Amino acid sequence: MPEMQGKTVVVTGGNSGIGLATATALAAMGARVIITARNPERGEAAAASTAAGLSGTGSVELAVFDLADLSSVRRGAAELLERCPRLDVLINNAGLILTERAETVDGYEATFAINHLGPFLLTNLLLERMVETASARIVNVASVAHSQARGGIPFDDLQSTKRYASMRVYGMSKLSNILFTNELARRLDGRGVTANSLHPGTVRTGYGADGDAKGLLAIGIKIGKGFFLSPEKGALTSVYLASSPDVAHVSGTYFAKCKPKTPKAVAQDPEVARRLWTVSEELVGLPASQAS
């Protein structure tokens, strides 16, 4: 098992499911793990119960902010920078799928905002600290569902106002995760930080428990739960990319079952990745970057 003692890891959405399993595994390896959650009570309970089960030098802490609210992301990033003199691993794990279209407080379609724009902003705000740390890693949890975005990235309708289909919109957000990762890896080349994305498998989590899945989607989840992976198995590739020496110098690669995998052709298009980056900067209010 790789040694993570002395390393600081941030896991978004770390209070349940794959995120909690990922945080638990890395803390057991000796890491200082900070999980993020939007709900303070759930986050505190998860951090406390996980920390209580540790026997080594690892630890679990909580940072509360909401990826659906860009001002909250900025506050969360500022808190993390204050608390973390070093940041070795950032795992953008949090995500969701919605049956019906909803908007965030910023007026953006919620699935795209939470799955892509929030993590995009958070990563950029933490990036210089990770460069300063050196040999740092960024791990973005994408999905094989990126193949559901059959039309690629709909730049003329990123907010899905013209048409909303839950799996297509979710697939587009997961495609965005891969494209973001690839462009990030390109921009980080030679700066001592790697960026990789992954498909965790179809995992049995708490999704749907709060009524966010309805209709045929809810029925499909209920029927399929018996065939889904446990969160612990779903976390394996995230843990591998965060800790294994085998991938210390691998960047810009998509993984499944701890092995490189080729995503759909549209996910490999560098021009689409660059365009998405530029549009994302505008949407989250970051200054336009000059990277070529």
C-alpha cells in the first residue's frame, strides 16, 4: 500500500458514497484528508465517524461549501488555502444527475454547474498552491456516461434551455470533466502537477434517496442497485490515481479499473477542450488566461 503520510488531500463530496470511501482509504494510508460537503451536519458526522475508525497517523477534517454556488466555492477555496500550506491531491468527486432541469443561484443549469463549473473554479483557485507543493495530483471523477453526449458539447445551449434530457445533460457534464482534465494537463505540463480523469464504475451510492431521481430514472436506479459496485470498489481508481507511484508522472489520461482507457473521440478533441476552457472561465468569472 502506498505511503501517504505527510500529504494533504481534498476530496469534494466526501461525506458519502465514493467520496467517503476514497477519503477513508487515503486517511488509512496516513494522509491528512479534508472532505468537502454542502451540509454541515452530514459532513461533520462523516468526518467524525471516519476519524474515529483510524488507527494510524491519518486524519479527516471537514470544509463546508456548495459547488452549486460560485461565491461559496470561492469562500471554500480561500478557507482551504488558509488551512493547507501544502496541497498534494485534489479529487473532484462531487456530482449529481437530475431528472428535471433546475438552476443554481448563479442562474446556470444545475447538473453542468455542479459537475463541471464548480470543480473548474475550485481547481483553478487552488492550482498555484498545488504547483508550489510540487508532485501534486488532480483527479477528476468523470464517467463512461460521457458517451451519452452524442452531440458533443452544445456550445449554443450549454444551459440546456432549448432541450433537457437528464442522461444527455449528465453525459455532457462528464464529457466536460474529461475535456477539462486534458486541457488542464496540457497547461500544467512541466509544472510538477498531474491531472487525470476516471470512470469509477456503476456504483451503489445514496443517489435518489432525497427524491432527486424521478420517473423512469428512479425506477432504473431501484432495479439496478443490486448489480452496482460498492462505494469501496468504486473508489479504487480514485485512490490509485491519488496515491500510486505507478502514475506519478502520468497526466492527461482517462482511467477505468485502474488502467488507461480510451474515451470517445469527442473527449480527445484538443480544440473542443480549449474552447470549453475559455467559455468556462467566462462563466465562473475568472480572468482569461493566456496559455497557448
